[in-house]
Amino acid sequence: MSVWQQLFTRRMLICVFTGFTSGLPLYLLFNLVPAWLRSEHVDLKTIGLFALIQFPYTWKFLWSPFLDRYVIPLLGRRRGWMLLTQVGLLLVIAAMGGFSPQSDLHTIAWIATLLALLSATQDIVLDAYRRELLSDAELGLGNSVHVNAYRIAGLVPGSLSLILADTLPWSMVFVVTALFMLPGMMMTLLVKEPHRAAPPKTLREAVVEPFHEFITREGWNSALLILAFLFFYKLGDSMCTALATPFYLDMGFTKTQIGIIAKNAGLWPAVIGGLLGGLWMVKIGINRALWLFGVVQLVSIFGFAWLASIGHHDEITSIELAQLAFVIGLEALGVGLGTAAFVAFIARSTHPAYTATQFALFTSLAAMPRTFANAATGWLIEALGWMGFFLLCAVLAVPGMLLLIKVAPWKETQPVTKAQ
């Protein structure tokens, strides 16, 4: 089967839905909530601290063994948990907009934390389902499709919702955004359970064996290097975009301009980057893709530094809109490529018998930078300015690239079945 034939299959279509329903709540926390708080005159330090509510993405490996071990009596081991979390997400997102950032900030923080908890739990089962659904040869392409749909989901809270916010009350904006969880719920009801690996017989087996298998696979040194790489590879990029929407607002762009120009300018480069990433990985392998795409990801950070060097615009013309579109497009291309290879690397590193727990462990480490480091972005920006902050992000992207020498050597073409 050719690469293009592999792209147009039922399994790849399912990856579109898993990506979209996974990305929507995360981008809501990344884009819509900061824009909502900023438009209601909440200060940058407080908005930066809101990154801490994303701690469930960092610690989800702690409860992932329960999802591996226990089955909800409805729909099966993976699909039952998927539907439960998706219903919860729809209700929580719809309820969030009913509160005021001026008087209910603490309540909003608790609701956002619950949203992150449900979203992280959904990610555990969606990642496990996708890993069990795809054959080893489909990992690179399938995860690229997933990442593409993940990025496209960001257009709902990052574009459509922002445009609606200029004409509708925030309570209605959050209700409309919540309704976009419905396609994922329909997918959950229509697909079949993969049943690729038997669930652990005991909770102890579900907790201990995934970590034991990973550590003993190639020894402690190799395991620690992989974990360090997962932490550092997207550190600079993650921090760079942590307060992207407030950055655009501070540069003088309106919410509608950000919604129409910035977010849509990022759509096609992200889609093209993700698809090309998947197709190239079939040809060049995951290791070389991590090198090449990581360089593009690093270079894209300098686009933000350039935009910051131009400064605030009192009046926005077509030139300023074109500059913003270029920077966002370059960043979307870099992240589309880099994330496609990164997620494929994570999938390759998991063992099918312990999919949920190992996938959750690896993605938790990848989420740590955006949770803890991003919480300090408000202080860093006030201390360094936007220009200095983006240059710091570029420096922080280097360690992850250097670790590629050990974890994904350029000359070594490791098979996707490494963790089998």
C-alpha cells in the first residue's frame, strides 16, 4: 500500500477525530481563557500563573494505571472512559463562561483545573486507543494526522470563539465552544474497541510493570536520557507560545484580527507541516525527522522575537497584518513538523501491553515545561520584555536538540517496533 493510500483509510479518519477532541480543551486553556482574562483586565502575572492549573497533564501518569486496569461497564475499556470524560468536558466548558474574572477568579481557576483534569484523562485513553488501533508501520503517519487535527481544533477557541467574543457575551461563547465536543462523542459511540492487548490482571501489575519494562528495556542510562529528551525537546517552543494571545493584544491587534489573521494564517502551515511530517517520516525515519523538524521549530521562535522588536502598533495596516501572518505561519509550520515527529517518537517508545500508562508517563514529561516553566512567563516577560523573553526561549530549545545525539542518532534508523 502506498503512502497516499495509507492516508485515506478508516483508521486515519479516526485519528482526525481523536486529534480534534483532544486538542479542543487544551487550546481553550491556552488561547481562549488567557484572551478572556486579558480582555477583562486581569494582569499578565496572574494569567501566567493560570498555567499551573494544567498540572493534570503533568501528573496524569499517576492515575493512568487505573484506566488500564478498570473497565467502565459501558462501551469497553477505552471507549467507556472516552465517553465519560467527553461528556464531562462538554458540561464544564459550557459552565465556565457563566462566571466573572473580576469577581470569581478563584472559582474560574478551580473550574479550569477540573477541565484540565478531564482533558488529561481523556488524553490518556485517546492516546492508548490510537496506539492500539494503529499498526507499527502506521505510527508516524497516524500520529501526524492526529497532531494535524489537534492543531485544527485550536481554531475553535483560538479563532471562532475570539471572533464571537466581539459580538456575543462570554457565557454564550463558552457554550458554543463546548458544543464542538460533540463530534468526538459521536466518534466514541461509532468506533470499535481495538482489543490489541489484554488488560492487567491486578492493579499492582498495572502500576509496576509499565515502569519496570521501560527501565529494564535498555537500562537506567538509556531510560533517563529518553525522559530528559521528552522534557527538553519542546521546552523553548512551549514557553514561546504560552502567552501568545496576550502578546498579540499587547502589540496592538484586536481580538477579531487575531482570530481571523493570526489563527487562520497558522492553519495551513500547520496542516501542511503535519502531513509532510508524516509522509517524510515514512521515507526518512523518525530519528532524522526529529533532527530536521527540530531545527525548523527552533528557527520559528526567532519570528516572534522579530515581531516583538517592531513593537506596539497604534494603527494596524495590511503590512502589520502580513507580518503577523508570516510569524504565525512559520511557527505553525515548525510546530506542525516538530510535534508530528515527537508524538511518533513517544508512540514508538511505548510497549503495547502498557500503552495507557507509558504513553501517559511520556506525555506527562513533555507537558511539564508548559505547566511549570510557563507559569513563570509573566514574570520573565515583565523582567526581560517580549524581545528578551523570546530570545531566552530560543536558547532553551537547544538542550533538546543536543540530546538527539544520544536518543535518536542521525545515522541510526531505528524501527518503529523498538518497544515491542
